[in-house]
Amino acid sequence: IHAVCIFYLVLRALDTIEDDMTISLETKVPMLHEFHSYLYQPEWRYTESKEKDKQVLEDFPTISLEFRNLAEVYQDVITDICRKMGVGMAEYLEKKVNSVQDLDKYCHYVAGLVGIGLSRLFSASELEDPIVGQDTELANSMGLFLQKTNIIRDYLQDQLEGREFWPREVWSRYAKKLSDFAKPENADVAVQCLNELITNALHHVPDVLKYLSRLKNQSVFNFCAIPQAMAIATLAACYNNKQVFRGVVKIRKGQAVTVMMDATNVQAVKAIIYQYVEEIYQKIPSTDPSSNKTQQIIATVRTMSLPSSTIVSRNHYSPIYLSCAMLLAALSWQYLSAMSKASEEYIQAGEN
């Protein structure tokens, strides 16, 4: 867990550099490319950031010292992920997300690499089998599913802050400008585009289930499963919902707590996923352009997630266990969405 905490702080520092719009591109691009090398420079710090998380850059010598105290196997993983992520972030500072392939690539850089890094740490610690860290495709899908859920849900917030992550290849079939979806007269086409992107995200669910089925350690399982269960609940709430273009679609706090408490074994997670894809299925409009594709991926997910046993009631767990699970939920969502701006609601749900 210590290596995971250091990994998170290092990624937070890298993300803070990327987010800081007051740093010129001439300065920022080399910083992103060279960031991994700062881990081995005891005195390196950055004191000119205006971002809310600037403390991680100002106190970076403290973080890098802890990093250098980690076992070499952990250092190697963290350095490698930072190097790849820095290159990817620099690439997308000026590049737009035009194609679905661009979306997958961007999500790989900011979230898939987090999933891959965490998986390699789990295996390096011997809490999990080597295959968990070696199968980068499944680990990447874990990150992509979370990041795509955030991007889908945060349409309006990103628009207000001048960011666009919905791929032009998709939205241009429904409108002239991505911002047009916020206009009430475009509500119908906006929802059709939304449904297509949700359908795209659902294609990662089979990989998510395969990944979770390999995990053996209970703490690692909770850490990984809870954010994925929250993501499928979020997609079900967003599907065919015009509210995505008017404000933030939130899962109810009681619903969030139920998901957190129940997602403690792979059969329970399968049952949760089954429940939410059924909810989506019931809402598919017959006139929706993506309806056939949505039905197809739901049919695939159904065959993988058919409940084979009853979920253990969360009432069977002790209050101390519940408190630990809540803390894990809050932490795990934050770690796995380390590059996301929009994980705060889940953290708050965990705290409450």
C-alpha cells in the first residue's frame, strides 16, 4: 500500500504540471518529458505553480525521497509509467480528440497507464499472480472504462472549462459543434450521441470482469472492484438522460453506499453489473441509431455476468469492516482516477 500511495502522489504532481495553464508550452512540454527523471533529483521542486494541488510540486523533494526508499522493483514500475504518461500528456496538450481511436489513446495515457502501473505493483508485491501485471490489455481496459465514464458524465463541466474530450468522429454526426448539445432544441440528437458513447464504453466491461476474476487478495479486489461498480451505475444513470447536458448526473448516496458494500467478490460484482446493464436495456429507445449495437454489447455482458449466486447481504459484515470498505472505496476511486478532475463526488459519497 505504501508504494501505491507514493505512486498516487507522484501522478498527482505530474497531473498538476499538465493542468497548470500558467506554465507556457515551451516550459511545460520539456517538464512533462523529463518528469520521470526528477524522481532521482533530490532537490528538484517547482514553486511557480498556481494550481490548487501546487503543494505536491513545492514539496516534491519529500515525495521523491520516499520514492527512492521504495524497493527497486516498485521504483522501476513508477518511473516507467511516469515516462510514458509524460510523453502522452505532452502529445495531447495541443492535439484534439478527433477519432474514437484518439479517445482510446488519450484515455490510455491518463488512466489506462494508471491501471497498468497499479497491476504491476500488485504483482510485484506478490499479493497477486504475475499474470495480473503482465496482461496490460485487461489492466488498460480497467482505466479506460473509468475515464470514459468520467468524460461522458462531465460533458457540461468540461464545456464550461473549455475542454473537449468527446470524439469529433462521433459528435459531428449529430451536430455542427460539440457545444450545440447544451442547447435545449438539440436535446434529442445530444442524447443519441450520448447513447453511442455509453455503448462504446460498455465494450470494456468484459475485460473488467476478466480482470477482477483473477484477483485473489481481498483488499486489492475491493480497491479495484468498487470504482468499476460505481462506473457502471453512473453509466446507467446517464444513459438516455437529457440531464447530462443540463447539469451533473449523480448516483444517489444510498445507492453509492449499497454498491460499495456489495462489491466484495466477483459474483457480487457480476450481479451488480447485470442489474445495471438490464437498467440500460430497459431504457433503449427503439428509434435510437445505436440501439442494435447497445443491445449486442448488453447481450455479451449478460452472458458473462449472469448471477450464479445470491449476493451476501452487507448486513452480514461487522461495522468495522464496513468502515474499512468505505475508506477503501474513497481511496480506490481517487487512485484509479488519479488523472481525472471529476472523482470528487465519489469521494464525498464514500465519506458520507
